[in-house]
Amino acid sequence: RWKEPPKDALDTLVLRAECLDTASLDRHEQLDFTPFDPKLRRTEATLRGPDGGVFDVVKGAPDVVLRLCDEANRSSIGAVFAAKVE
């Protein structure tokens, strides 16, 4: 999907970043994709990395994404996020 035009402000920010390594992205295979669901407030994809490992990625509202993290990560990421928002 990174070869498609950006669909929103977040896509534009990420896909036009100077540090984006598109060659690295090309080594990942998209196995599944769930478009944005306004009830869930997120979109999801399942990828296979170059090492064969399969993992999920999520884009959505910060509070929604944080709820998907385990407790330890939720606390540390949440604290950093809150500090940057203030």
C-alpha cells in the first residue's frame, strides 16, 4: 500500500518522510488488510517480514492503538504520548 497515493494526513506524513526506507517495505508481503472501520476507529493489516515472521500492524486513534498494547507498553507509551500532547 505504500506505493499508492496517501489517503489521509497520517499517510502523507509517513509516506513522504525522508527517512522512509521503501526498499525495506518492499521486502514485506501483505497477507491481509482490513479497511478503516469507524466503529473500531482503526485499520489493520497482517504482514510477513523478510525473515518469514508474520505480524499485525494497526493505524488508528492513539487511544484505540494504546488499548491494543500490553499493560507494560501501554503505560510507558501512554506516558510519552501524554507528555508530547501537553
